[in-house]
Amino acid sequence: MMTLSSIIDPLRAANRLSRLPLFSWKIVSVSGKPIRLTCGIEIKADGALDGSAQGDLLVVVAGFNERRHAPNSALPTLRAVAQKHHTIFGIEAGTWVLARAEIIRTHRVTTHWEDLESLSFTYPELDVIGQRYVIEENIWTSGGASPALDMMLHYIRTTQNRSLALDVASAFIYNESSAASDTQAIVSLGRMEQAEPRLAQAIHLMEQNIEEPLSITDIAKQLKLSTRSLELLSNKHLGVAPGAYYLRLRLQAARRLVLDTNSPITDIAVRSGFNSAAALSRAFKQRYGVSPMGMRRGVVG
């Protein structure tokens, strides 16, 4: 819901602040039926996906289980719609939908950080980068709700004017401080960057080394800390030992690959830093209460 609001609310605010009907929009689903968001709230669709629809901007928003909501049968219609729109946005897993529909082929794109590796693996012809949002030609892609708001403000700035974009940002009490090219962080560290920069650096190292995990001793050495000091910092600020926190990050990466790709569990084990599928399954079941294959089959999740 936050992601969808990040697209629509700036347009609404631009209309109100300019006192002009600059933007109008329609929300459509594949079938025209109401859409249940990931938060559980159901919203009404203004209609079904229609291949004859045309306009200035087509926005494809998707989250978890995008294949369920955008089946292969809908992709030809989506391609037809895309050809009749000047600019195309892919938000979060919307980038996956655009790739499946072959609307994007060799473009530079981004998606949510949890999906970056799997998108690149599935579509090697794409140049998948971990920026907040990416613009190439008429294809704009974003990693999530916050960068989608930044991208929408940029759209208002380029299609209208800078002053209106500033007014819209001010209406939301929003400081547009991040650049499009800023790297998406797996962990939003917030004030920890200033309050405890050494621990923040340790988390960054963990993020960057999921497939080939570093030892906690190596991380501590790179930060010029003793292993004991790093453990104390982690327990104080994160509530767990650094090794346990690192394992949690790797299991989160594995869980996303289990749910959103068809990759074999052995491949997922390698890509999340485990030396075997059995090792991943043990840690996964301890964390989530079900094996990777059990989760994929719909036991939970």
C-alpha cells in the first residue's frame, strides 16, 4: 500500500497545489476485480487491463508472488498497453513483470534489493544494478516505496517544473536527500550510521558478502576491532551476536529466492552462503519452522 501511495499521492498533491488537473489516473487489475494488497487491505480496480488503453505513463506495481497476480496469459495484453504509453514505470517486483512481458530486454534496471540477484540470474541480458531508481530511455524502475516517491517527484519535476516538485515534497514534509544512484541498503541503519558507525560498517560488510560469508574475525579485523568488541557492540545494539545476525541476513536472502524463483534448493544454498542444501535446510527450518521446499509448496508464507 505504501508503494502504491508513493505513486498516486504525489500526483494528487500536484493537482491540488497547482489548482490544475495536471494528472488523472486509473487503477486496473488483470481481471478488473478488487486487488488485495500485501497488508490485507482490498482496493477497488477501475477496470481490467485493456490492450487498447493509451496514455502518458504506465506504472506496473507488484510485490510478493507477482506471478500469481500477473499470470503469463496477461503478458501479451500488457505488452500491447506498453506500446501505447510514452513512459513505463516498474516498481519493486513490477520490474519482474516487465521482464517477463519482454517490455524490457537489455535495459539498465533495478528492483527491490531482495530481488536484485535473482532478477539478474533469471534475466542475464538485463543490466541489473542496486540503485534506488534507474532511468533508461522511457523505462523507469524503482526499488521500493521510498525511492518510488523520489522517482515520482523527479517525474513531476521533468514533466511540470522544479517548483511544483518542491511544493509536493514539502506537502509530505519530505526531504528528498537521496540520489537516484545511491545504493539500496539491505538494512536501513538510520541513526546507527552516526551513533555506532563501526557496527554499521560491519553490517555493510555482511550485506556485501552473502554468497561468500566472511568470518566474524575477518569483519572485526577490517574494522580494526577485536572480535570481542564487535560481539559486545552487536549484542548491545542488535540484541544478538554478530554471527547470528549475519545468519539472519543470509536466511532472508534464501527465503526470498525460495518464494520468488524456481531455482533448485542446491543453487539457493550456494547463493546464500551455505555449503550444502542440507545445511541450508537445517538453518532454514530452525528459523522459519519449515523446510525450504515446504515453504515453496505453500506450507507457510
